[in-house]
Amino acid sequence: MSLTVNNSKDLAGGKISALFYGVSGVGKSRLLASFPNILIIVTEEGMKSTVDLAVDTISPISWEEILQIIQTLKTHVKGIQVEFNGKLYDSIGIDSLTALHTLILKSVLRMNKREMAQLQDWGLAGDRVETVIQAIMSLPVHFGATALEQIDKDEIIGKIYAAPMIPGKLSRKIPALFDEVFQLRLEQKIDGKSERVVLTQPDSIYMARDRSGKLAKFESFQLEKPRDNELWKKINLIS
């Protein structure tokens, strides 16, 4: 038997996975772009807000191109980094999971020669989204992803809850894969000014998580220089 005993303290300071969700324009893409030395897989137009941050992006337009990206990353692991097109990266991002699911569903419909999605199409698209996430999480790098926010109501008990906008059970299943799940919002202060904050712990409506245990329930962040946010220093994403 060659089983290895590990200690949980060895997990400190390792790679981090984080999911940011919120309404359009709240700052998800800029927060994602502040990950250290990141390559972002772009499936929507939100990255236009990150021009000044000069991050590397790649924009697949089909399931086949997504598979090609994943395969390249998996076969070009260099220590605790990955290599893509001759450059090394410490982080991989997806902007966004909401648009990624749409892109994959369209590929499934083309494959099955259908215009309207049937139950099995939704199921296959969901499985492929999960496959992409788990493949990136298997790499030795940080992983960040964004999603739009959706508000749902349980018609039986009347409860309202918010979650990342990913169809079906994925809206609850996928966040469970991430270390950090942050709901981004714009809060109005007493003086009339607005402040961007992230919710890091769940409440009666919003799902959130902070597995680091180092963050307050609400943490402020700024978009002008997102790489300077204390948020990342607290969870050791940047030094």
C-alpha cells in the first residue's frame, strides 16, 4: 500500500478558486482581471472594461475550440504554472460561466441539428460546463470565474433567493466547487456616495462562501486599481 498522509496546514498559501457573480456592470470582469498573471477565456463582451489592465485573453467560439484550449493547458503544465502560446501563467479565468453555457448549448444544438433545445441538450451542455471547470481546477494555478446574477422564487414556500445565472441545478452545484464565492454589489453610503462591496458569507437570499476564513462578511473593493485591493492580500492571492 502506497497511500500518503497529508496535513491540512499544507493547504495554506496554495492555489485559490473564486467565483464572482452579480448584475451587469458591477465590476466582475475587472476583479477577475486583477488575478496574478492571468489568461482569461472570454465568452462575452465584458472584458472591454479591462483595457487599461492589459490582460491576456482568448475567445473561443465553439466547443471544439474550448476543448483545444483545455487540452493545451493540461499538456503544458510547468511546475506551478501553465504555458499557453509560449507564455507562462499563474492564473486562468473564465468570463463568464453564464455566456460559456450559452456558447456550449449552441454547439450542442448544431451537433444535434436542432433549433430548440430539448432536455438532453440542456443536460449535455451542463455536463460540458462542469467538465471545463473541473479540468481547469485540476491545474496547479489559481482559477477565477464570473457569472451574472439571477433571482428566483420558490413558488411552494415563497422564498426568494439569488444565485449565479447558470441554468438548472448548475446554479447550486457549480458554486460548491469553488473555494470563494462572492456576490458583488453597489451599496449607497449615508453621504450619498456609492461603494462596491463583496458579500463573502451567505444570508437569507444570497449564496456566498469564504473558505479562507479571513474575510469579513462584507469587503469593499475598488475598480480603479483592482490589483491593489486588500481583499486579495487577506486570502494570500497576492503578496
